[in-house]
Amino acid sequence: MKSLIRITPDGNIIGIRTEPLAAILTNGFGEVITTRASHVLPCHAGKRFAFRLIRAIFGERGRIAEWQRRWRGPWQVTWANCPERVVFTHPSRRVCINWEIKSLNERLTRESNHV
């Protein structure tokens, strides 16, 4: 899925962190600050607790993180600035991630049109 970027009037680049964007930003664009926009987590409270605990111990990369990405759903999406409000759910984690990227791209488009 494609990811949009927005360049703010003060020169900041805002976009969804994808491999191509990460490669561009690490080639001399200055300081890169990454902030989480959303969370894709299991819907079941016990599974969600285990997911977060395992991620806190082992991190977001590596074999353990890959194993977690294959857990059976359902999955839910929440925005990082309002984590108690579920904005989307689906049995497939991949569908949740695609919805998340689409929604974030739409948000970037709206913000770009209001500058």
C-alpha cells in the first residue's frame, strides 16, 4: 500500500513510516523523530495483555514479533492519542493494517489541504 507524505511549512516531513520512506529519511534529512500514530492489537483483553507484555520484553522486531503478527484475530485498531477508543476491528491483522494506512493517508491528505 502506498503512503503519502506531507511537508509542513516549517520543513518537517510527516508520513507513515514505510521501508522506502525510512530509507529516504536516513540519507541526510537531519533528525528523524518517529511517533506512533496507532496500535493494532488483539481484541481479547487477555491476549492483548500478553501481546503488550511480550512486546515490552522482546521489542517490535525479530522472530518473536513475527510470531505475534501471525496470532489469530480478531484484531482492533486504536489511535495512539486515544487508545481507549477502538476505531476498527477485523478478524485479519492484515486488513486492520491496510485500514490503518488508508485512514492515516486520508488524514494526511485532509491536513495537507488545510495548510
